[in-house]
Amino acid sequence: MQPITLTDEQKDFRAAVRQLAEERIAPRAAEVDARAEFPWENFKECVAMDLPGMSIPPEYGGSGADPVTLAIMVEELARACASTSLMMGINGLSCTPIINWASEELKARYLPRVASGEIQGSYCLSEVDAGSDVAAMSARAERDGDSYVLNGRKHWITNAGVSEIYVVFAKTDPAAGARGVSCFLVERAFGLRIGRLERKLGLHGSPTGEVILDDVRVPAANRIGEEGQGFMIAMHTLDRSRPSIAAQAVGIAQGALDYAIGYVKERQAFGKPIAEFQGLQWMLADMGMKIEAARALTYRACAIIGEGDPDGELNAAGAMAKCFASDVAMEVTTNAVQLLGGNGYTMDFPVERFMRDAKITQIYEGTNQIQRIVIARNLLQ
């Protein structure tokens, strides 16, 4: 594994996405948070820059960007608006099973539409009693001729109600446990319904809700992979999407640090800028060091994905990146609020939003407690 050094193309791409984020995304971030609605204007800005197709291979209308470049995109968007970064990140999560396991027919039918921004996708794995314990899911898929009939409820689904396609995991053989899980591409038009949308601490511009499957008939041709491969597909996908959550966490932390630095340079106390007080300088130094360490772990995990994980490192590397970066994001954003004092506690300044948005990165796509179990198992092999 070679050290990660960004190419000139990646540096130019970072500059371009940062310009988009600073000029078009950041000015809307507070309103997106306050209105708690999907930011369609931001999505249109991303489509205009061809960002939805970045993770999709060129033969299906995308640009086939490498994983480090994808992380840069998510990071720079999250630096301005975490909700907007998630709408791009969920593309990678929902499309990874299609790209790696679906038939050519399914790829050709759906991937170009996602790449163009015509439709969006969601990933439906979690249930009320099956979050960390995925194999405990109760959703069922029963074969009926050339179709499957799906029943169940999926919870905590990002983009619920916005997406037109849903990658759904359900049991085709309930007695087989994890080996009985299969994966399906379900169009909303098949009869899938959206239930309750959550009222959340953060990420207000990204809807999270319940997906209801009530005798939803799905063509057998829309199965992704073979029967019984669903659990393997789910874990394979999460290993490759967790570094994206790490990138989001890095971006949130960087946004909070950048704002705090600007604030302490201007804020006066005892006749001088508070940036001149050593106690605050040390806080900033620790924040900066930890962000750089999180970024390095994130890019390393992404580079392993790009190399095809030849040495079997990704499971641990992705867990380390996601766990460390999200813990750093929570610490850095909390300290940014502290550096702004009373102002940091108000909604007139963005650091409280960064802090609220950071929290979910410690929870979704595998809690940090689960990540530590994954890391420990790899160390003890």
C-alpha cells in the first residue's frame, strides 16, 4: 500500500467542488436545515456538475471516478452542507450492489438514469429490530412464478420518498438465517409505499423514513445476485461505503474548524483577538491534527477499494476510517461550538448545525461500537 498523494486532477477536482460548495451550496445550508426539506436546488447544482454519475462506470453513463476522488466530492460538499453530501453519497451506496451484482439488463435499465440525475436510489437494509443484527430481519420475499412477493417494513431509509428505486434485502429462506437473505431492485412504481418520516437531530435536508412493502410484486429479473447472496452483497457494499461516511465526517469537521478559525481571529477579548490565547491555540491544533489523521485513514481505505482489496485489508481499514473520522467529527464540532462560546450555541452561527450533523456519522452504516468489534476481530485473526 503506497502513501496517498493526490494527483493534479484530484486537486483540480477538489478546487472545483469547493467552489461549487462555497458559492452555491453553503449559502443555502442554514435554510435547508431550517426547512427540513430535500434541497432540490442543491441537487440540480450537483447534476449540472455531473456529480450523481461519478461512481457509475462510463459504459452506463457515469464517469467511473476512483474511490479517493469520490471521497473528495463527499468531503467538500459536507464541508458546506452535510445533507447535500449525503444525497451524493447515497448514490454510491444504492448503486454498488447494482454495479457489482446485478444483471446487465438491470444495469443498462437503471444506472444511466441515476447517472443523469433523472432518478435517485435508496438502500433498504435496516429494520426496527434488525439494525446492527442484519440477519434478524423479518422482511420476506416469496417466489411466485416469474415474480417475488415482498412483505415487510424497512426503517431509517435515507432518501425515502425522494428515490424512485430501492435496493431491498429480504429473506427468501427464513430458516437459513443470514444465508437466506436475498437482494432486490424495487421500483417505487411497483407499489412500495413510504411511511413515517423521522424528525431528526441533524441532516434535516435528507429525508429518513420507513419503506413499506405490502404484497409488492417484483419481477424475478429484478433480483440482484442469486438467492441467498443478499447478506454477502450487503456486507460487501457496506465495506465499500463506510469510507464515504468517513469522508462526510472529515468534511463536517473541516467545515467546523474553518469557521472556528475565522471566528477566533476576529473575536476580541481582553483587548486582543482570542486567537492569541494559547489555550485556544492548542484546541485548534488538536482539532487540525485529528482531522488530518482522519483524512489519511479515509483516503487509505478508499485507495484499497480502488486497488480491489488484494490483501483483504478493506474490512478493517474501512471500519477504522469510519469509526475514527466520525469520532473526530463529533469532538471537533463540539469544540468549535465551545470556541464560539455563547454564539456557538445559537442558530445564528453554523457550528451548532455541524455538531448536530456530525452525530449521525457515529451511528449509521454500522455504529462505532460495531466498527470496534470489526477492527478487533481483524486484529485477533
